[in-house]
Amino acid sequence: MRYELYYWTGIQGRGEFVRLALEDAGADYVDVARQRGDNAMMPFLHGKHDGALPFAPPFLKAGRLVIAQTATILAYLGPRLGLVPGGQSAEIYAQQLQQTITDFVVETHDTHHPIASSQYYEQQRAAARKRAKAFRDERLPKFLDYFETVIERGNGRQALSRHSYVDLSLFQVVSGLDYAFPHAMRRMQKRIPRLRALAERIAERPNIAAYLQSPRRIPFNEDGVFRHYPELDPKR
Amino acid sequence: MRYELYYWTGIQGRGEFVRLALEDAGADYVDVARQRGDNAMMPFLHGKHDGALPFAPPFLKAGRLVIAQTATILAYLGPRLGLVPGGQSAEIYAQQLQQTITDFVVETHDTHHPIASSQYYEQQRAAARKRAKAFRDERLPKFLDYFETVIERGNGRQALSRHSYVDLSLFQVVSGLDYAFPHAMRRMQKRIPRLRALAERIAERPNIAAYLQSPRRIPFNEDGVFRHYPELDPKR
């Protein structure tokens, strides 16, 4: 099966979670908008096709299926790419964790866009400062502690004791947060040894290492989800 | 199977999407915290159990499985309660739509809490006014138009041409928005005839009609996701 991934060019964004799964598995896929431009997505977003209507990119075309929402795409790809342990409880746990990652990504995004996605960061800077402070002080530790505990509990248990798309997404989250909030992440360093080890292990997987070195890995930048604005991450 | 639902007492919140599915299907379930208090959830949130660790309520105990995240719970319950049409494409589409509803609910919540969930509304009122304006002007119409189009396309197609948990969740979203944003919803009235018809149809289903009349249906209030603050929904 040749998969078609549709996502905005120019940013890693939410598409990157899908891209990492496809790359890690060595799947046959086309990154359609990167080849043909963002306009290639419009017929799908305007519903000029059969099948499911995406609300927004990323979406995946798999044969006749059109699948949107990162967590749904990964729930579909996981068993097909060998990126989730077998068995119902592991698949369900992976879905749950991926949706929690989705929530975490939304909250990360909203640190720089607390008022409106349609407005520039500069137009919502004052609110962003406040939201980013609450994120650094409360939400970032809460989410990272949670995933650290999940990994700790996973040892010796069936669910997620083996490699999965959730691991790849956690790598992406940690990488993005290191870029966006280097000071806050340094303060968290000692609290998340298992998450750090996981991220290092993922970065060394041959297909991921090759991908990260390739031009297909767009650098983090200030158009994506994970943005580095120094005033949102003071050194203290 | 007797399901155990765990969710905060006192609000409809995210638990209501699960509750509506259980009620509509006439499932055998216990609303644990309503019987034993919110503290009954703590052992699970603190990981003093086997199995998956919830990040937050709602979560469902189904035999030995512990399942968190509304969309994951519904993806699990859907086929078991006859609340999703058969076939892979319908199940995937339902998951995708439910996750889009999750996103919509987050954005609705953040109209009154744009800075921090841990702070009172009164502490973030100025930002809430701005975020609510962007929500009313841009996001509310975008999401509602999307679901209207999904229903329109659904007619005569396989996916979601029959009753599903997504319909129940859309009923809940429309009901909540009518409560929180009555003026904005009135302005949308003519653009969403199919969504309106769906919500009416759901309200008339015997099990749902009985549930809505029962004391189990807590009224909307200003502690939940859908809150009515008149200054966030001016008449214009």
C-alpha cells in the first residue's frame, strides 16, 4: 500500500507525528503537498471527494480511505506498520495516550496563541505571557510527570512494553519542547529520566536517525506548534 | 458486562458524552463517583491499580480494562453497544469525528479559561472576552459548518448514515452551545438545519428522553465546559 500524507508544507506541525510513524516503519508514502504544494489538499478540505471529510490537515489517503485527526491516523496505521503491540488492551492504551499527547500539543500551541489562531502572535503577546507561565508552572510538569509514570508502570506490563507509535510521538513532543522551552525543560530534567532515555533511543533508531538527517525533516520554526519565543521561557 | 463510569460529580463535562452513549444503549453501568464521591476516582488517578493510567476523568472500567479519554472510550463502546455502523471505514470516520468534537469542546472550554484552568474565570475575564469573540466569529461557525456538511454528505453514503455515538455527542455539543452562547447560536440557526434536526431526533429517542427528564441529567452550570457568561455572548 502506498500511503498519501497530506499536510501543510513549511512546518512539522501535527503532520510530523504521522510522518515519524511512516518513516520509522519504512512505509511507502508520498508527502503530497511537499511535492505539489498546499493547494493539493484543498479538494479534500472542500469535500470534492468520496469518503470522510477532514476538518483540517493532517489527513492520510490509504486506498479509498481518507483518515483525518492525528490520533485516528495513528490508530489506523499502528497495527498495519507494526507500531503497536498486539492485543486489544495495548491498542486501546496507545489510543488513549496518543489523545493525551494531542491535548498536550493543543496546550503547547495555545501558549503562543491563547486568543485566536487567526491572529499573529504579536497581537496576543500579553495573554501569551500569562498562559505560558501557567503552562510552564503547572501543565508542562503535569503532562511530563504523567508520561514518565506511564513509562515506569509500563515496565514488566504488557501494554506499551514494546515499541509503538506513542514512543515516536513522545520523542517528537520532547524534541519540540526542548526547542520551545529550553529553560523550563532543563528544570524538568531530573524528573523525567525515562522519557529522556526513550527520546534518545528513538533518535538512534536507524530509520529515524536517517530521517532526522534528511532534508525531509524541516527544522522547528516559529510557524509551527513548537515555537521558541524567549519571553515565554524566561531563564529565572 | 457492568461498566463503571468515573467522572466528577456536579458537572456534565466530558463525562456526559460517555453517559449519553451508556444511557441511549440502555447499558448496565454504575456512575461510581455519583454514588461514592469524587474520592473514588483517586486510586486510579494515582495509579494504585493494574492497567492503563488515566491522565484525567472521564475513565471507564470495563472488566479488567481501564480506558480514559472520551474519544477512546467511545471508540471502545461504539461497536459493543451498537452505537456505530459496522465496517472499518465507518468506525474510523466515527473516531475522527469524535476527536474533532473533542477539539471543539476544548476550544469551547477555553473561551472562559484562555489563560489557566487552575485560575478562576474572574481572573482571566479580559482575555476570555477576546477569545470568546474569536470563537463566536470564527471557530463556532467553522466547526458547525463542518458538522453540517458531514451530515449532508452522510446521506446516501455508508459511513454514519445510521445512528452512532457521534450523533449523541453532536446533540450534547448543540445543547451545550445553546446554553452557553444562545445569541451566537441563534445567528447560526439557518446555517445548520441538519444539525438541528439531528439534535431534535436524539432528544426524542426514548432512552435519551427519559434520561434528560431524570435527576441523572445534571443541569448545565458555570462549573462545567459549557458556561453561560452573558458578556461572552453579547446580543449585538
